[in-house]
Amino acid sequence: MHEIVINLHMHTRYSDGSGTHKDIAQAAIQNNLDAVIVTDHNVLVQGVEGYYRFARSRVLLLVGQEVHDQDRDPQKNHLLVFNANRDLALLADDPQTLINGVRDAGGICFIAHPKDPEAPAFKETDISWEAWDVQNYTGIELWNGLSELKTVVPTKLHGAFYAFLPQFIGHGPIPETLQRWDDLLTSGRPIVAIGGSDAHALDMHMGPIHRVIFPYEFHFRTVNTHVFIPEPLTGDVPTDKKMIYEALSAGRCFVAYDLPMSTRGFTFKAKGLEQEVIMGEEISVKGGVTLQAHLPTQAEIRLIKDGKQIGVWKKSYAFTYSATEPGVYRVEVHRNYLGKKRGWIYSNPIYVR
Ligand SMILES: [Zn+2]
Ligand SMILES: [Zn+2]
């Protein structure tokens, strides 16, 4: 398996972002991303997918969309739609109809910012997901860069602080979202977690100050999704697009906060009697299973089974654990950065059956 780094969930001038697709590609190349997925609100922008090249580097830009019912008040239930290859905004008024439409079109979908609290100082309302009775979605956006920002700005002054020092924002997924994911997993549903930046490159005006806050290049160094594909990207758009969406659909990926240090090189595997699998995959418990994780540098590794922490390895590069019971096993890695312990890696689970 080959690891690539993707930033997904972002907006251009086609909805409420300030940049162009070309700006995004350029910022992605500057930050060594392999691919980006642009998701404007309720529009599927045509004709911009493909490889973008600057100097000797290239990045694959893919286009999905973020769909929600604009007539609903408040405008909750945002869904990230990938690989449907047609505009599904017309189905927005019922979340289940929309999800079914994505499936019928051969696409995959993720519940965007499941918990997205209000930020009254900025007149931002709560736009969390409400329709939790839906079925057949691929997964959830476990860590969303913008939802997290809304949790740390009780006043305009806090907003100004973080606008200039955004490196202090990132701590981890919103605890309610993490709990929701564990509950869904424990109830037996294979829910894939992805991390989204929700980059807008917002134009901010405060008196005489005018500044683009949280530019794309900043977001591209923070919450990324690392994806495992069977062979390196080929340069052929349909081939590479298929590999990426198959991996996201299967959960062969992890959510990473790459700002303290790149998480490239992290692995989480399981070895059984006859099989070896990676995150997102299933393995038989028969004869026992050895779980293994490796990190690019030492940090605090936590092993979680069915929503409960069953092991912690401090200042470690790796761990091995013998699993004798079926369950949903996932790994979290935490590390100190700017004086605080922060989430660094959230793996998708290995399903021991
Ligand atoms: Zn949204
Ligand atoms: Zn968004």
C-alpha cells in the first residue's frame, strides 16, 4: 500500500470561498499534498478536475460538492458528496433521499461537521447534523477545521487572536463527534472517518485591518486525510480518482493534524493466522490477531476497542497488542505542541470479527 496525503472539503468563489481552483492547486503543491477535493456548496463545478502543474510538481484536483437544504432554517445537515459525477443539490430537501441519490449515482458521501456549534460573537449559528436516523452514508467528517474554530471564539477578541495565530486552534475532533463515531461503530456500523479543512480563505475586515484569514496554504498544513492506495498515483486522472475514492469508501485512511509534524509514515495493521489487513479492513479473530502501529516519531499512542481505551503507550514509536476478542479497534495518537497535548492521528478501525 502506498500513502498519499489529501486535503478535502474546501470552498472557492463558486460558493463562499475567496480563491479559485488554481489558487487551491498552487497552495496544495506548496504544501506537498498529493490531491485535494474541492466541495463548493450546492454546485458541482464542471471542467476543472485534473492534474495541475507548477514548476516540477503536480497535484490532482478533484471536485465534489457540499449539499444542504438552503430553505431549511437553520441550514443544518450538510453532506459531502464525492464521485457522483452529477449535481445532486436538487435532492437536498430530504437527507435520506439525497444519500440514496448519491448511492444510485455511484458516489460516496460523508456527514460534514457532525457537531458544529454556534459562535454568537460572529453571528454564526449551529449547523450540526440533525438527521441521525439516516442510513447508507459512507462516514463522517470526524475533524473539521472550521467547526473547531467555532468552539474557541467566545468573543471577537478571541477571533482576532486566532486569526493571527491560527496554530493555537487545533486540539482534536469535537468530543461529541468522537463519541458519536464510537457509538455508531459499536452499534456494528462500519462508519469511515475523514478529516476536512473546510478552507474558505475568508476575507476579514475589522476596522482598518483587512486580511485573508486562514488561507488555503495554512489549512493544507493542518487537518488532512492520509489515504492508502494500492500503487503510487499514475498521472492518469480516471485511474487515480478511482483508487482514491475506493480507499476513502473502504476507510483505508486516517485523520491527521499535520501542523506539529507530518504524520506521513504512520501505519496500523493486523496479522492473523491467514491474513494481514490495514485500517478500514476486517480480519477473523480465529487463532488470535496481532495489532501493530508504527509512528514516524515518538508520541502517546492509545488503543481503543468498542469506544473504550484498552491500552496506552507513552513516548513510543510503536506498539503490538494481541487481540483475542472480536471488536472494533482503532488508534489515537496525541503529542505536545505549543504547550498543550493535542490530537495528532485518528486511525480508521480494524474490524476483528
Ligand atoms: Zn458545511
Ligand atoms: Zn464547507
